[in-house]
Amino acid sequence: MDNSKSDIGLIFKKKILETGTSNLLFIKNKKVYSPQKDYYEGNTYKFFHSKVKKIFKKDIFVNELHNYDEILLIGSGKGVASVKTIKDIGWRRKNLNQYKIFLKYYRSAIIKCNQYRF
């Protein structure tokens, strides 16, 4: 599987937790939601939480995904990425508004870091 083009969602009892590589943020009416529990809050999640103070914790159910405008993947390997579609359930992102805001936060932090090639 090419992780730059797809990912695998981890689901337990019909609740979405995270993906195999990233934390998930769900956007609805400009509000940001994340799963309530049973996932690992990575460094990138903590970084964005320091920038976006109001991330609401709630159970995110698969059958409610159609209610969300955007889904963002965030993680050390991905930075921030916008989910375009989830073909299995017919979900499609409605806009990129919050993605653009998150990307600005991420890029401004990256510029300040020393970069090394491995």
C-alpha cells in the first residue's frame, strides 16, 4: 500500500479511532473534533492542539461521517493531509477551508526547524 495515497482507518465498535499512520481530525461547521478515547495522541496532534485550542472530543461513528465537511490526517510522517474520499461509504470532502488553516500552522513551524537529510 502506498501511504502517500491511502491509509487504513482503525475502527472499534463502529467508532473511528485513528489510521495506521496518523491521528484524525473531523471538521463540521468550522468546528474541529477528534475521537474521544482509545487512540494515541502523537506529537503532531499535540502541536495542532496548541494552535487550535478548541478540539472537541467525541465518539466519531462510521455511519455519521457524511455529516463532516473535512477529514484531516495529522502525523509526523504526513504532516497534515486532507482526505479526498472514502470510497467504501461514499464520503467526499466538501471543502478545504480548515485544511488550509492547518497547513499554514504546519508550514510556519517547519520553517523554524533545522532540516537534515538522512
